[in-house]
Amino acid sequence: MRPLTLLLPFLASLTLCAADRPNVLFIIVDDLNDMPLDPAGKPAVPTPNFDRLAARGISFTNAHCNDPICAPSRSSMLTGLYPQTSSLYWFEDYRQNAILSQSKTLTEHLATNGYDVYTTGKIYHGNQGPQGFYAGRGPGGNIGPWPWDGRQDTRRGLIPHPQQMFFYADDADPDMDYKWEHTFGPLTMIPEYKPNPANGVPGYKGWRLSGKPWRYVSDDDRDAMPDETNAAWAADVLKQEHSEKPFVLFTGFSRTHTPLYAPQKYFDMFPLDKIKVPKGLLTGDLEDCAPSLANTSLYAFRRYQMLFHHKDRPQLYKKWLQAYMACVAFIDDQVGTVLDALENSPHAGNTVVILTSDHGFHVGGKEAIYKQTLWDSGTRIPFIVAGLKGMPQGATCHKPISLIDVYPTFNELCGMPNDPHTGRSGYSLDGHSLVPLIRNPGGPWSGPDVAITALPGKDHSQHREHTGTLYPHFSVRSEDWRYSLTSDGQEELYRYSTDPFEFRNLADTPEFAEVKSGLRKKLVSLRDGNRWKEYSVLPREKTSGFELIADVRGQGALQLGETTIASVSAEEWTPVRVRAAGKRSQAWVDQRVASDEFFDSAFEPGRITASGIQLRRIRIRQIWKQMQ
């Protein structure tokens, strides 16, 4: 009975202070850039519901993601660990990552510390949220409705619109992956695939959603879109009484994720002849960029190029931009549905609202259409907080923050321990609570004066290549500067007070050498932390997970205990990077992938040894469990 006796006072304290612990409404929008902030260089889109939330609280105008890709961004935010801490930079399931799989997610932390947790829409990537911690779960994320061609293997979508197959003509880009991502238009553009028996296509006319017909007659006579369904579900939760415990409601919206389909009325808000394309979106501007970041064969640039291949369609780019703007306006209405419900609920006076996105999205700047860049359009996101008692209203904060700060902010807002991974992965949270800035936007806080973003060092979107995760690029954003350092040493430096469009790379300008040096030190510090140690020889201590950087020479192998994790052949001193954690080992030799292997079971603790090869300039980062 002793454990129960000890637990009762704790439970009683939660009950007694429940009224003092705020509820939280957390809204996250997929692929939404900083357009709701009305930044210079992007078309103006009215977002009255974003604006009314900002009028009640604070807008962080310099907020950024920590990886401009859906899965790693969300995994990092929801575990409070940087991509460089976990080495998860790509579309991998965090539950298979050696560190994140052993860490306590934010939703679990809330549920085990006295909160009822509700969720709807896309919160974790791929519906990877931990099971068993929710007081209620609504529909998951869905980027439909979809066209359909009548085949069984396409019944759930993920195919392009039949009216836009010209994108993949022989003279355009027939090798383009993810063809469904590139199409767009109003729902009035009813898809119709004609029967094609020779290719096994039965044909179909109409929209589909989740393998079923999705009815559309007009904007006023149609089925609900997934985001509308999720907004209604969230509104219902807010209308309920929640007297026993405080609650957190996670609400995820899938637009503005492509394909960019939305009701016709949102397209009508932006007539093509009224859209003014800012010069920053169409000005050629890649000549002085770091070649690794501005390689126009990469996916984001190819998506941009697709809109200009077709000389007989001069308005194609404007039509795409109109579609993105329409989806922003559509999402603003869904945010309005949820905010209306909150304002008319019994929880209006005790609910903190946080509204953000998982990363930015290029709409033409830097000749890119997509995420996955280290420029402001790829990293900068809206981040609005309102509803905390005593906070200023209609305020702005220009200090750089990032999504890594979400977890510790929840901890302070909700009165939870700030060491959730103790007894699990053992890692401390990488971020800092934003509560001091929420209360005083111009005051001090414990966080760094730059926000760091990581990007895998290869273009993984094309043909599902995953080879770049061992050599990520990094960028830090201060109030007035951005500095980027690629895995092969290329640099960029931009000054926003004089160059808001990032037109001029100042990395080689002697006048700013001191600024660049200072930002580089901050980047390296946030990238490496205190986890890297230098060795003249391989350490004798045992480990079950590590990352190693060194020069190698000879022909042989690197082992962890009895397991060979990398084979190496190099006549001269050659850079090598090896990562072994969980059940996976990866190795790069001379900037190229040498191996990427999965094993049947996790690595047992053992020494790192080498046979037949020499190592020098050794640096090792402990990944899993302390060396003992």
C-alpha cells in the first residue's frame, strides 16, 4: 500500500490546482509559410482569424522550424530534441530511432501529468502518435479529396489531376516523383479519367476521399473537406465541460500541403489579374548561393521549373500561386471555426492558444516551390500565442525562436517537470521555455540569440534517396542575419535589414568577416553541443550507440563489439563518418554512402574497434547510453 499512499497526495494536489493550470489549444498547419505575417516579398492574403488571435496575444515574427521537412520537424518538436541530437533528419519513423523511441513525447508527458489530451488531424507525421494517452481522438490528417482512375491500387488517391497531366509530357519532366503533389485547382475542376483498357484503367469521374466517393455539386452543396471535419471535431471538444482535469487539444490542419485543392470561393478571392507577384519571387538569384544549397536539379527547384516549361501556358505560375493563396484563406476559415468555438465555450478565460506551422514553404523565391531549404521561406513560420493571463495583447517579438521551444514552453505553462526523458533516453530538452517572452516580448530569456535549422545533405525527395542524413547542412537565424554552413564547408551570409529577399550572399565580404565568424561559432555550438569528444585513439569504454568522424586509411572494418558496422577501403587518408544506433548502422566514406544496414536486434554494448585500418583526428558523439 505504500506506493498508493505516496501517490494520493500527488493526485490530490493535481485536483486542487487543476483550476490554476490552463487548458491549451495547440493548432498546427501543414506547409504554411510566413504569409499570414504579411512579409515583404509575398502576396498579401487576408487572414482575419490569424489576425484576431494575434490581437489577443503575441506574434513571434522570427520563428523557425528545426528541419524544413514534415516528419523530422514534428518528431523534433514533440520530443524536444534537435535533429542533430537524434540524427533523425528525414522521413523516418521516430519510433524506430534509437533516441526518440526511448524518449517521452509531449502528448504522453501531458497525459501522465494530469492533463486530458485530445487530438485531431495531423500532429505526428504519418499518424505516429503514441497510443493510449488520449482522452479523445478525432479523424487523422488527410490531404484529400483526390481524383481517381478506377484502379484498385489508386483507390485512396495519390495520383495527379487528369487535366494537368501536361506537367509530365516528354518535353517537360517525365521523371518527376510524387506527381500528385504538383497539381492544383478549385473543386469545381471535377476530375475525369477516361477508360483506357490497354493500360488497365477503368476510368472514373468525380472526387474520392478515403477510398469512397466524395460528393461535390457546388461550394454550398458538397461533402466536408477533411480540415473542415477536423475543425468541427475540435469545436465539439471545446463546447464540452471539462471539470475534473485541464485539457490540451491538439488540432492539425493538412492544407496548405499539396495538392492545392480548395473550394472555388477561395480562388475567387484572388483574381489572376489582381495578383501582384513580388520581385523576390521571380528574380533569378542563385548565382552567388552555396552550390550545395542551390543545385537546381533538386526537387524544390524542379517543381518551380515545371511551372515555366510550358510556354503556351503563360499564366501557369500565377495559377499555382493563386491556389496556394486560396488554401491559406481556406485554412484561416478553419482556424476561425475553432476560435469561435473557444470564445463561446466555458473555457474561453482559461485556455492558452498556440498557432504555428511545421515549416515554411517556398512559393517562387529562390526559384523554388517546396520546403527543404535553408532560406527564410523554407524555415520561417507563423507562431502566435494568446490567452495567457496577464500577457500583453497585440504585441510582437522579433527574437529568434524555433519549434524546439514548444515542449519546454508546455512544461512551464502546464506546471510539468522539465526533464521528461529522465529514466528513458536520459536526454535533456534542447529548447527553452518561451513563457518569459510571452509575458515580456522585449525582455530576457534563457534561449540562444539564434535559431538553428538542419537540412539533410542530399535531395531525398527525388527517387526516395536517403543518403544525405549523415551529412546535414545547418543554418542559424539571428534578428538581422542568417548564416549557413554546408556539410562540405560552403557558406552563406545574409543581412535582412538591407537585403530582405536574400539576394546577396555576403559570406566572402571582408567587411562582415567578424559577423560571420561569430555566427559560425554559435552554429557549431548548437550543432555539436557538448556531446562530441576528441580522441587520438579509439576509446576503451563500451557503448551501444555512437557517431564517429575521422580520417581513415587502409582496408578493413570498424566493429562495435562483435558486430561489423562499416567496411572501409581507402589508399590515402580519407574522411569517414559512421553512425551506429539501435538496429541501424550507416557509413560514409569520402562524402559518399558506403553502407546503410539494418540488423535483427539492437547493438549490445561493446568497444569500438578497428581492424586493418588506421584512424586519425577522431571525434565521437555518444548517441545511446553513457559510456561506462
